[in-house]
Amino acid sequence: MDDAQHQYVDKVATFFTLFGSARAWAEILGWLMICEPAERTQAEIAEDLGLSAGTVSTQLRAHVQLGMVEQVRVRGDRTQRYRLRPGAWYAVMASELERIRALGDLARAGDGVLPRDRPERVTELGDLADFFAREWPPLMERMTAELEKGSA
Amino acid sequence: MDDAQHQYVDKVATFFTLFGSARAWAEILGWLMICEPAERTQAEIAEDLGLSAGTVSTQLRAHVQLGMVEQVRVRGDRTQRYRLRPGAWYAVMASELERIRALGDLARAGDGVLPRDRPERVTELGDLADFFAREWPPLMERMTAELEKGSA
DNA sequence: GCACGTTTTCAGTATTGCCTGAAGTCAATG
DNA sequence: CATTGACTTCAGGCAATACTGAAAACGTGC
């Protein structure tokens, strides 16, 4: 890992740390975006970034569960390899629909305590969630179309 | 604050805490959604939620800076009052455009270290940000139209 | 089924960031 | 100009979380 690479990993790490991510999680993400080859073992990542094996194991699993990273098996090699999943960023955006729905549920859970004074404080959130729940699927379709075009 | 209200505040707090918000920040938000009257002083909020004056001051300021909460001056009363801003949720969504742009910048900052192996690991993020930067404004317009309709 | 490297787990440690309480600042009022 | 109350700031305590290191578990290839 040269200086420029190190700097970029740091930039990515700083960015996501601002939104509450763990430093190691973000560093792994940044590194998997630019490392060569794209496929790497846990031991390599630990060595490259100066992290312990335990940390890499834990944070890598988090990435896999989020759908950002996937495992690659190489025949004849017992070592697992990991790489940034193609379309990883798109997948994250697509999964946003679940969070939108959760927000809507949160608003509806407020029905029992709707304030007489300016009840729209609660209903507004529900309306917003409904709006996005409606708009998101077609938006994701346009996004996918864009993706196809770019990779074609 | 009755039991049902307390329960709702807790639900809101739990939700946002999952995404890394400070507990006090989230409790204040939940309470400002349902309290009556909608306008409240710092001292009242502290009393209602069992928080210290310092915490309320700090977290309330965070809400104001994010545009979720606004201050209301009452003539002849030296005490400042705070309330959830009408259209607060919409404003937050509208400001999302800035974060989209920041993501795009992060991707473009990777140009200097573009991997020869699967460079789309970096460019994909940039394309995604560009897509959303394009789609967001018209989406926000549709959202605003919806808002007018609902409040009319 | 054995042996070996890989991966996971977990107890302990370090670090981070929240919250409190008290002291300080400011503004309005008489 | 002094007094009063509201608000802010900040050092310190504390709780939550991330990270490490080592040991246990796993699973692959022989």
C-alpha cells in the first residue's frame, strides 16, 4: 500500500466515521475499493491495515451481512477470499426501502398519542414515508437501468 | 407526560439510537413531536425527560442546526421556547442532496488511486452519486407538491 | 480421519463520546 | 447599575463500544 492509497483509505474512513461507523469497518471498506488484486484474505487485510485478526473477522462479517462484501472460494486453496461486491452501492440504496418503511411504522405508532395541538407533527412523518415508499421502487428501476448502461 | 407518551418517546429514542444518535437527542425529538403545547422551554424539557440543563442546551442546539427545531420568541417573556419546525422532516430530506454530493466527491477523490483491477469499484460510487444528484431535485419537487396538497 | 492453517469467539483493555453539575455569561427588568 | 433568571460552556465521571490477543473451533486437503 503506497502513500496515495493510504491517504485514500484514510479519507474514506474519516467520511464514514463521521456517520458513526467504526474506524476499522470503514478502513476495510476503503481498502477493498482500491486494493489489487481485488480479492484478499483476512490475514492480508489485517497486515495491510495493521489491524488484529479478530477485528478483521468481526468487521468483515458486518460488511458481508450488509451485502457490501462477498466471499470468493478458490479451489485448492483453503483460504477464503473477500472482495467488494459488484453493485454493492446499488444494493445498499435498494435496501433503503426497508428503512423508509420502518420510519412509516414509527409514525403510525404515534397514533395513540396524537397531540391535539398540531397533530401534523406526527402525521407528516407518516406521509413522508408513504411518499418515499411509493417513489422508491421506480427510482430503483431507473437506477438499475443506468447501471446496465454503464457496465454494458 | 403519561405512560403512552413516555412509551412513544422511548420508541422514537430507540429507533434513532440504532442509527447512532445520542439518546438525549432522540428523546427530545420524540417529545417535541407529541408534547402539548407544542412549544416548550429548555427547563420544561429537562424536567419532562429527566435530563440536565446542559444536555438539553447542547442537544437542542444540534436540532436547531439540523433545521428540525426552531425557536419561538414570546413577547414579554424572557424565556425562549422551542418547537418542532413545520415541515421539519421534509427539510431533512431536501438537505440529503448535500450528502449525496459529498459521496460523489469521495468517489472522485479516488481517481488518483484507481485500481487497474476492477476500477468500477470506485467509479460505480461516483456514477451512483451523479444519478441521485440528478434525480433528487425533481423528487423533492414532487414531495413539496404532496406537502401542499396535504396541508391545504 | 488426521493435521494444519484459517477463522471465530471472547475476556480484558483502551478509547470514545455522552451526560452531569457547577461555574460563567448574557440579557432583561426594576 | 444591581439583580434575577435563562442559557451556555466545560471539566470530570461514567457507560458504551471498539480493538486486541490468545485460545478454541472449524473445515479443507491430504
